[in-house]
Amino acid sequence: MTTQPAPLAVQQRASLREHNSFGLPAVARTLVRIASDADVRRVVDHPDFGRAPKLVLGGGSNLVLTRDVDAVVLKMEVPGIRLLRETDDAWIVEAGAGETWHTLVQWTIDHGFPGLENLALIPGSVGAAPVQNIGAYGVELKDRFESLDAVDLVTGRSVTLEPWICAFGYRDSVFKHSLAGKSVITRVRFRLPKPWQPVLGYLDLERKIAETGITQPDARTVFDWICAIRRSKLPDPAVIGNAGSFFKNPVVTEEQCRDIIGRDPEIVHYPMPDGSVKLAAGWLIDACGWKGKTVGRAGVYEKQALVLVNRGGATGAEVVTLARAIQESVYGRFGIRLEPEPVIV
Ligand SMILES: Cc1cc2nc3c(=O)[nH]c(=O)nc-3n(C[C@H](O)[C@H](O)[C@H](O)COP(=O)(O)OP(=O)(O)OC[C@H]3O[C@@H](n4cnc5c(N)ncnc54)[C@H](O)[C@@H]3O)c2cc1C
């Protein structure tokens, strides 16, 4: 006896307010819940949805919705986390795109497979993590990446992509360029190397070592420290709408940096291995006097100038207006163009 697949879970005129961490108002013409590769293929083959434009949605924590979405929104809900295999030098863990990122990190720590602890508490889904090569506290997704499965939104074909095809960079990957809007990530595999080595070369973590006297923390301790640091610094989107860091840290040449230091000796900067210099975007914004300011119903977070927040009832257009004003004043004072980190729709 053959069993029929369950019908596609389709919702017309779906509110996206609950599906974006900024809490911005927007309505999707059609929202389809995706629980498997087969669901993506059924959308591709669907007489109404197949040729329509698509927007892939994870947790909506890196999105600024400026209008209603006249596209088929694919809400990623592919489940599952498992240890795929263990080798002499790594644990290979696989997770469905719809799993919450932090749930995955917690699961790996609970099961004794360390390596993702510095990325604890980053909001959003597993499937979106490769899109901008998420990173925090000295670790990026690419440092723990094995491969991913994706489905082509035109042909419905499933493919496995290796790291070199993903072209990971600072908050960047092929999914923001040639594959943007063209393929859906359904599963991601991680290589968690053995023996585990903590990554502690970050000022906040060095402070924790000094405070606690624990010089050789285990992975759970690092995980707890990261959660505590993030809770003290970043607004909880469940309380204040936001999308985390709103701008990327700009990277300049050594010469440009020397020039800026000549004018602003205090500027926070980090030399990079390739000789370039990363500037702290939050410092640049703060230096222009934006911290705590409000424009319309959008504002700049009091504790961290890099985070824009919804003060209550803001629209995406108000957030974008504030972001442009910040870009202009940073450019006016430092000659540096800040680039937004979230995807603006
Ligand atoms: C408080 C806060 C703190 C944050 N801190 C960090 C941080 O420390 N480091 C960091 O890197 N980021 C951080 N972010 C940003 C955000 O959490 C990450 O970018 C996260 O990976 C977004 O996941 P999401 O599921 O919410 O993606 P969404 O916002 O739903 O989508 C983001 C983009 O990815 C695409 N996409 C989503 N899922 C898929 C999929 N399965 N296949 C293909 N494309 C897909 C979407 O179309 C969109 O273009 C923070 C955000 C917040 C709100």
C-alpha cells in the first residue's frame, strides 16, 4: 500500500510580524511550511508556486521587512539533530535547517561534542547560519563546517555543497551572491575537531578568566560564559525588537587606518592576518553621537551603538531611514561607508 504525502502546509495572507526578530509589520501573500527536501520539490512543481518569486525564511533574525512580501515565503522547519559519525579527529554532527541554532549548540554540549560553544545564543535557524557565515567570539561557522544539503529552487534537484563552493567570508557566502534566492539549505553538517581546544582570545573571555580564576575552562564553562556575556550586552528580541549588529565592521587598509588614528587616536581597531585592519563599527557610530538616539519609532540601543532597535510599533521604513542617517554621519566624519548586515526586503 502506498501512503500519500501530507498536503503542503500553505497559509494565504500570513502575518510576518511574529516571524521577524525586529517585530516589523508585513504580510506574506503565501507562506508554505517546509519540513523536508520533498516539500521544496513540491513547491517547485506546484502550478501556482513553481514560477513565483520565493523568499526563504528561517527565524527572521537577520531581516528588515520594509513592505508586504509578494512572494511565496518558504518557512524552514526541517527537523532533526544527530551524530552522523565519529572519527579519530572529529565528531560529525548533522542538523535540519529548521532547528534553532542555539538548540543545536546546547545539544552538542549536552552530548559531549564541543566546538560550537563560542557561537551560543546567536538567534535564528541552523539553515541560515551558513548564509552569512555566522560568527562570534573568535569562531565562525566556516571553522566548524563540513558540508550542507540544498535544493535548487528552479530544478528541484538536491545537491551536497562542500566548503569551497560555499565561498565563506566575513558575514558572507555564495548564498548572498550567485545562489541568493536560488537554493534552499535543508541540512547542515558540522566537523567538531578532536582534541577540543578552547578559543579564548577575546577580551570579554579574558575578563571571565581573570574574574573566576579558571584558566582552563571546559566547553560547558565557555558556553555558560558566552551566554552570560551576550545576555548582559545584547537586547533580547523577545523584549526589544532588533536584528543584532546592524552594520558589518568595516575593513580598511593599514594606510587608511593610520590616517584615521591621526585624527581619532582612540579608534577601536583590530589588525587582521592579511595586513588589513578591522574597525569597530559600533565605536564609529558611538563617536558620531548616536548611542541611545531615536528617530521615529526606531532607535540606537543604549548599551551598544551597533544595534538598532524597535522602540515600539516601528516600520521597516523607519529602521532604514535611521540606518541611512547613521551611514551618512559616519561617512561625513570618517569617510567610511558602513554596510548593513541584515537582509533588507
Ligand atoms: C540579538 C541578536 C544577536 C545576533 N548576534 C549575531 C552574532 O553574534 N553573529 C552573527 O553572525 N549573527 C548574529 N545575529 C544575526 C542572526 O542571528 C544570524 O544572521 C542568523 O543566522 C539568522 O538566522 P535566521 O534563521 O533568523 O535567518 P533569517 O533572518 O530568517 O534569514 C536571513 C537570510 O538567510 C536566508 N535564509 C534563511 N534560511 C535559509 C535557508 N534554509 N536556506 C537558504 N537561505 C536561507 C534568508 O532568505 C535571508 O536572506 C544576531 C541577531 C540578533 C537578533
